[in-house]
Amino acid sequence: MTNDYEKVSNLNYLTGLAKGNTVFVKEMIDMFLEDNPEEIKNLEQSIQNQSYIHIKEIAHKMKSTISFVGLGPLIENELSEIEQLAITQSNIEKIRTLSLKVKEVCEKASKELKSELADY
């Protein structure tokens, strides 16, 4: 778990990819801030409904989007495990537990990224 003083987001990959294009960096941050809360909400709803196919799809999609804001090292393993458990349609409680960590990290990253948008 993270505490309030540890930064979870890391824009090194994104800024390297952007090669100085701050508009691109801002657009990618905006996209994360808009899409991620919806993905988390859809993941929670799919877990509640035990809709394994949707759980798998959402976890898979999130694995690709979290890397842009540096969250891969923190939650990529959890998303991979959620995806695998959904494929085997097993252990919804473990999926729920893993999703709580994913949600916590994503919410903290969103707060950080909102404050960083002022730099772009």
C-alpha cells in the first residue's frame, strides 16, 4: 500500500515518447483522467455482476493505459492476475481484493496528475 507522501505516477515514459510535445503529454494525461475513473467503475460493476468476460476485457485494456502514466510497476501484476482469474472464471473475491489496490493507486495517480496538468 502507498502512503500520502509516495508519488505513484511517473511521466518519464510519456515525456520521452512525446519528445518535447507538451500538447501530446497534456492530451494523454487528460485521456487518463477521463477514461480511468470510468474503467474503474466498469470493473467494479463487472465484479459485482460476476461478468468474467467484461472483467477480463477491462483489466486487459487498463494494462495498456496505465503504462503511460507510470503505474505499470505498481499495478500491472494485479491487472494481469485479475485478467487470468477472469479467464478461468474463478475466485471473484481475489479479483475484488486485487481491484481495490488497482483503484487506490489509480485514484492517487489521478490526484497527482490533476495537479501536474498546470505544468503543461
